[in-house]
Amino acid sequence: MLKLYNTMSRKVEDFRPGKRGVVKIFTCGPSIYRRPHIGNYRTFMYEDLLVKYLEYLGYRVDRAIPLTDIEDKTILEAIKKNKKIEELTRGIEKIFISEARSLAIRLPEKTQRSSECVPCAVSLIKDLLGKGYAYRYGRDIFFDPLKFKDFGKLFRLDKSRWPKKKVRFRRDTYHGNRWNLGDFILWHGYREGDIKWWDTEIGRGRPSWNIQDPSVIIQHLGTEIDINCGGIDNLYRHHDYNIAIIEAHSGGTFANYYMHGAHLVAEGKTMSKSRGNIIYPEDVYSWGRKPHELRFFLFYRHYRKKLNFTREAFSESCARADAFRTLARKLIRRPKIASGPGFGARGLIREISREFESGMNDDLNAGAAFDGIFNIMRRLEESAAGMSRTDVRELAGILQKIDSVFGIVF
């Protein structure tokens, strides 16, 4: 049985979807005012493995991912570059889709721009106003977390430090991993000079970043899903905001499992413009490296462990991925054909699936699964018995099925 680490319970749990045979997943997407770097793609990578492994197990996966195209940072970047918001974000969106495709990250059909969910956001805010969770303050609309009984339950927020005086946080996002102890914004009321707004039932303005993911989720998946995924930084504010908004609206449980991936750092340091150490996929490709090599590097280390990108570590990882790829192709294209039935090889071949599933069922431990398969493949290569033609066909089928998840061989 697949076991996943659930951030809500802080335990590894057996995975059981709410509806038999179907899994609903929401994964945070990129903010498309700037291009994603390889750290962002590490998060998208473990989510890609999760979706593909669930499909390997026979589930139908219904997944949504937003492209955040309307927030404070997007507006500031458009003004800075003297571009229309649509011009700025469409260009980044194309880069994201192209790079995701190069890395064999399969994006869902429900890749939704946040700006396309404004009617849902307005409807949701109206409901929260009616239920008393949200309120108007001047032109803006805020959410009062203290009205929601379990606010901060994912992070396990200590609310004893909550200020007695009312505090409001109007910006979409705040730098760093910090908690804003106060009310958070849902709707930016129009102000003179604003370059983006909508005329709606709740007034002229635009939805805040905090309401956008809940709007995409409700519009495409409903109010109850199985798994909510993202990076570890989403534990600060963002995912608890989503929970509060959706559960205040529905009165039910939003997600049964929460998964969070650890960061990728470069040479031991967080990637940032000020350090000049941001690495993009095209940088890696310019070094003569292939997309499948970067894909492997991003998923080999367990998704909940921090990954340190160094040129040396990456080169070693590339060598390992290419050795695996070469051996897999050799075994099915230029096999050592046995003169007899090849029973010894057959046992090893059937171990491959078991080894793969054992590793992946252990909270998506793709590295352990890879190492176990590689060891069996080496034993197959060294086997004096060789393989029958039936064995070769069976091996090819197994490796192709496994590579529907790994994406590094075929």
C-alpha cells in the first residue's frame, strides 16, 4: 500500500482516497511574473512523480494547478518593464510550459490562470462576508482568522501571541518565512492609478493572492480533495489561509493529506538575485547537459530532504542516470539470449516491479526505488544464464511502465 507523509498529522499514513479509484490533487503553481528556476521545478517534479505513480497504481488523477498572473508582484513587474500584464505573463507562461515539457513534467488539463477565476473569487468572498468570516474595511475586504475555529492547524500555530489590537495585512505576499498575526486581505478595492481591476458585485477591484488558489480549487475540484501539495514555504501562511477560506465556506474538511517538498539550494545557499546564484533549466542545458539528467537530479533525493546543487554533485548524478539508461536499453535491445528457457533471469525480472513499488510506496522514495532496480539490472547483465526472448519482452514492458513515472530512459 502507498504510504505518504501527511504534514497535517506529522505521520506517515496509508493513502486512501475519498472516492475509490479517483484521486483529487491540487498543487501550487508558478507565479508567472518571473520565470521558474530549478528550485521551483524540484517542487513540480515530486508532484509529477506523485501523479504518475498514482496512475501507475491504477488511479484516475484529477489535478488542478494555477498559474498566478494577477498579484502585487506581477503588477509591479509589469510597471517596471513597461509592459502590459498579459504581455509579461504570457511570455513567462510559454517558458514554463516549454521547460516543463523538456523535463517530462506533465501539466494537467486544468492549468488555470488565476485571472480566469475572478467570478468564483467574487462568489466566494460574498459567501464569506455573509457568514461573518470576512468584512469590509474601507475599499478592501479582509478575512478574520480568529472567526475560524481551527486557524493555523496545519502549521500548528501558537495563537497565544495574537495581538489584542486589530492588525490588518494588506499586501498579497510578504518576504520570508514569517507569520502575519492579524487579518489578511481577500479583495483589493480599486485605487486611483491601478492598472488592473474588475467591476463586480462586491465593487471595483481585484482578488488578492490569498483568495486565488481557493477559487481555482473550488472551480475545478470542488471543496473536498484528497491531496494538497506544495513547497515547504507554503506552510507559512499560504496553506493555512487556503484551509481557513475553503472550510469556512464549505463547513467540511478541505484535504485529507498535505505534502510539502524541501528546498533546493545552490552551493549551500538559497538562490536569489542578490547572490546571483539563480539557476534556470536553460543554464543547465547550456553546459551540455540533457533534460533527463536534470529530471533525475531533481527527483533522486527524497522530496522531503533539502537538495544541494553543486556542479560536482550534478555531474555524479548525471553519470548515474546515464549508466542506468544505457544498461536498460542494452538489456532490451542487445540482450544475451539464453539457449534454454532462462528461468533464472525471469525471477530477477519480476523482482524489478516489486523493488520499484517498495521504494515508491515508502512516501515516494524514488531514490531507493531507482537503486534497487539498478542493482537487479546489473545482476541481469552479469547473469550467465541469459534471457529468453519472452524474458526480454517482459523486461521491456516492465521498464517502460516504470519509466512512465521516472521518465529518464525512453
